[in-house]
Amino acid sequence: MPKPENPVQLAVIGAPHGTRGEVRVKTFTGDPMALGDYGLLYDETGRSFEVLEIRPAKTVVVVRFKGVNNRNAAEALNGTALYIDRAQLPEELEDDEFYHADLIGLEAVDIEGAVIGRVTGIFDFGGGDLIELGIPGRKPYLIPFTQSAVPEIDLDGGRLVVDRQAAGLVADDDPDGPGTGQDGQERK
């Protein structure tokens, strides 16, 4: 298979592990050990990577890729993002499961339907998933990706609903918090 036409990032290669060409890999899969189950992985240029061995190691997995046989070759891969084509992912998900790639670009609206911004990223720094909302003319905001902060996701409609209070966009005692104007009126 050539370079994916509709790429979905599954992992990113980190630092070398030892001298035999193994690397630490942070995965974005439900089961980190399943990284090798997807077949060939690709970088942004279309270079393919075949997983030969994989084992768990604290918060990452240690992987040996075909053709990466020494520490120098492993060091050269540090920071390389690994992708597969979206068509390789299962279509059937549980009701409360989503592929991050499907959420990027969704319009974010509040409970009343006022537009807040767009989803520009999904991050997990160790404390749970965060959604980055891009707001025109402002710095992006990070909100928790929880049921209370994001009570509804409509992939077909291209939007998600954000509860401003639960997402931390409006302080209890601050009518001029994020999402409101200086006069206390909602921005649209």
C-alpha cells in the first residue's frame, strides 16, 4: 500500500531504547500492544514501517522495526509520526467511542446553539483527553473531553455541544469570562 490518502495518526516514535535499534513509541490506540496488528505503518513521506517486535514499557511500548538495526538508525526516527489509512480502522464503534481524527474540524456550539469555535486538536497529557477549541481572533482553549463538558457529539451534523460551565469557559462569578463580551453578552 502506498502513502495513506486519508491518514490517521496511530503513534509517534520517541527516543532509542538500547543499542539494537529498538525505539520507544507512544501509541494513540486503545490497546498499545495492538500497534503491530494494523500492518504497515507510514510516515508523512510515505516511508513504510513494519513492526517486528513489540513489548510494553510503562507509558509507551518498545518496538523493533524491520530495517532499523542500530542505535544511530533508531535516533534518526525520533519524533516520526506513524499513520495508517482511515479505511483500515473498524467502522463499528461503541456509542461513546470516537476516533480523534473524526472530531477534528467539528464546530463547537454551546447548549443554546451559539457557535464557540472549532475543534482543532485532541490531547492527552496524562490526566485525560482535552479538546482544543480554535476561536477566531483568540488563543485556543483546552476543555476536558468529558460527558459533562461535551454532552453531545453529532458527527453527521459536523458539530459537538459544549456546556460552557462544565467546560470551564465561564467562571461562576465572572460574567466576562471566555465566551462572553465585555458587556456580559454571549459572543457568536
